[in-house]
Amino acid sequence: MQPEKVRSVFDTVYGGYCVMVRIFCLLSALVWAGFAPAANAQTVGFAEAIKILSSSCGKDIETYCKSANLGNNEIGSCLENNKSKVSDQCNVDRARVSALLEARFAAQAAVPKVCERDSRQYCKGMKPGSGHILKCLLKAEKVVGKDCNQAIDWAGYR
Amino acid sequence: MKISNILLGAVVASALSVTGAFAQTKLSRNEIVNSLQGAQEKVEFSADDLRKQAFEHIKRFPGDNATEVLPLAAKLNQLRQFNVEVTFDFDSARIRPESYETIGVIADALHTPYLWGAKFFVVGHTDAKGDREYNLNLSQKRAEAVRDALVTTFRVPADRLEAVGLGEEQLRDPADPDGAINRRVQLINVGY
């Protein structure tokens, strides 16, 4: 895990400016365009993502969504229904937040496949389920391959 | 840091000013993971047992405030758990936007392999102000709102979480029944 990478994505995606290497600017542009960067990119945690919704849309949520709750996409559909009234910043960021959540889900879904060979090699005979194999891969970080370690980082599993 | 966070883990039941609410203590994912993971006594009661017990407790020991502890309280206290502060609208189960991040941190914790497979009760508590049965129902709805957000917005597997409202039946500080310390959402690891 390289903290400066997290930082760079964070800055480019959230700061709206691009100061880091080109690949991260590109990533930022993809997120902006509404494409989830799937499983091949750094992602941010759920807390970091949803925090953007409260800071950019909190005021609009309090104005237009007084009876909507966070679960069951109530806030999402309320903001969508009121998109002509909510702030521009909120309209931009609510799409961004959805993309960030999707990116994290995709990164999590990608782990079993990316780590398949490492699991067979280093976590042989581990009982599947309940995170046993992943916990084994986490412990074996030093010998686990780069791609698998990276997939684990991007999934937020470490 | 651990201690201060735990002490601050209270649910603020009424609407706070937005500026005030942003001053919440920063929760950390690993702190939640560390508090919740680990060896577990076998839990032999269900979420439904607990809900029923709280309801019956009010009938059995009526009065403005509970005078006896819940029979299952001692067992609950032995389980791995963590208290968080979630702010709701006054008299409502609507989670306020300033608490979205807190729900996200819980989701980040529940998604780590360290807690995979474990099941949790999401337990809502109120302070002792107001009617006990009303508080029981409100806390159940609030616990369900937190569970709904975790399961739908953050895709924590639904079979890992059960919502339980205990109202004012299990005060954290019985010496200060109306105190904010009693208002909280508890995550309790109930094993596999």
C-alpha cells in the first residue's frame, strides 16, 4: 500500500485538479465521466466516498429530502427527482459518489480471480468462506504476488 | 484515543445544528474491527428473543423508568461490541447527513475479511426521556434505518445484520438516565 497513491487519486478525484502523474489524471477523468474505473484502479473507502455526499449535498438533502433516509436509495432518488433544484456541486458530486462506491464494489469483486493463483499456492487447504483465504493472503503479504496484493489494497481489505 | 471514542459513542436523538454535528470525533475503521473481532462465546438467543424480552420487561416492571436490568444484559455485555454515535432527526429514524460518514466507516469495517462470516446485532438505544414503549419502537426503527443503509447503500450481506431496538431498557449510565451517553447504536458480534 502506497499512501501517496491514495492521496493522488483523492486529490485528483475530489479536488477537481490534477497535479499528479498522468495516469491518475486519466483515472480522475474517467470517474468524472461517470465510468466506474472497474477493478483496475485505486479506490477509496465507503466512508470517504459517502462523506462527499454529505458535504456537497447535505444542504440540499435537508431542503428537499426531509423524509428520505440513506438506505434503499431514498436519498439517491430524491436528489435525482430534484436535480433541477439542487446545487450544481451536488449534481456533480452525487454522480461521483455513486461511481466511487461502484468502483470499490468492483475492486472487491475482482479479488478472488486476481488472487486465484496465490490462494492456491499459499493458502492451500484453507476452508473457503468466512474470509479464511483472504486472511491467509493478508498474512502472506510478503510472498504474495504484486497483482494480488494490489487487488487486496484496492478492495480495502488490508 | 480508544477510550475517548468509546466514551463519546452516544446517539444524539434530537436534531443538532449542522455545525455542531460536524465536530464529531473521528471514527477509525480499524478501531471498530479490533473491538468487534475475536473469540466469541456461543450466543444462544436470537434477535427476536431480545426484542421480545425488552417488550416484556416494560410490562413486567412498568413505570416511568426501568428499575431492573434486562435478563439478557449480562450475556450481551460479554460479547465483542462497539458503540457509535449516529445522529437522527428529532423523534424520527432519519439518519442525518452528518452521520453518513459514520455509517460508511462501519461499512468499511464490516467489509474487511477480519469480520467476514460474523453476524452482528445493530442495537439502538435511547435515553430515559419519554414513554418507554415509544422509545422501544423508535429505537427499533433507528436500528433498522442503520441496518438498511449498511445492507443497501454499502452492500453488507443482509444475513449478517439484525436490527434490535432496546429503547431505554438498557441504559449505559443508569445514574444519569436522561444523559446523552445513553443514546447510542451498538454493534454486537453474535458469532457465526
